Amino acid sequence: MTDTMKCPTCNSEHAYQDRDLWVCPECGHEWSGAADAVADTAQAAGVRDANGNLLADGDSVIVIKDLKIKGSSSVVKGGTKVRNIRLQDASDGHDIACKIDGIGAMNLKSEFVRKA
Ligand SMILES: [Zn+2]
């Protein structure tokens, strides 16, 4: 996809890539290319549950497998319903912040829950 980018300003097909930037020779517009596009795509993809459904703040989810809680002997049982989740950025994959009855505040991985 090095020579098929159209200029977002004038729609010219003659834009070319210069390092991280795309440059349009017809109107002079410059914009950033691939790196930002990838980041935008990841964000647009959102946080999805085990079934691929999009999750949102305030959703209720159900834990689909027993989850051992790090640093404690407690286990969140599969089938536990979790209300009012909050989505968060997490480099370790724990992208859901929530509070579980009897356990307290914790972080879950979206791949281990499904939308209630
Ligand atoms: Zn242009």
C-alpha cells in the first residue's frame, strides 16, 4: 500500500510517502500514514468479550471460567456475574476494571468474560 494512498484534502492519487509522512504534490498537504492508522484501528476495535461482542463501560458480564486471583487464595468462579464494568487500557491484557461481590475491586481480561 505504498502508492495507493489518496490525499484526504484534494483526493489526488499522486500522494507519496516520505518517511512517516504522506505528502500530496498537488495541494501540499502532509499527513501521517501507517503508524497512526494502526493505532486508530486498534482503538476502533475496542474491547471485546470471548464471543467477540463489543463491551462498553457500565456493561454487565459473566465470567466464563474459574479465575485465580493473583496474590490470594480466592477464585472467581465461572458463571459469576459482574456488574458495571469499566474499560481501561491495559498492556497486560486486564482491560476490564470491576468490583466483584465478596472479593472487591479487581481487573479482568476481556477474553475470560462474555456479555451478560
Ligand atoms: Zn492534496
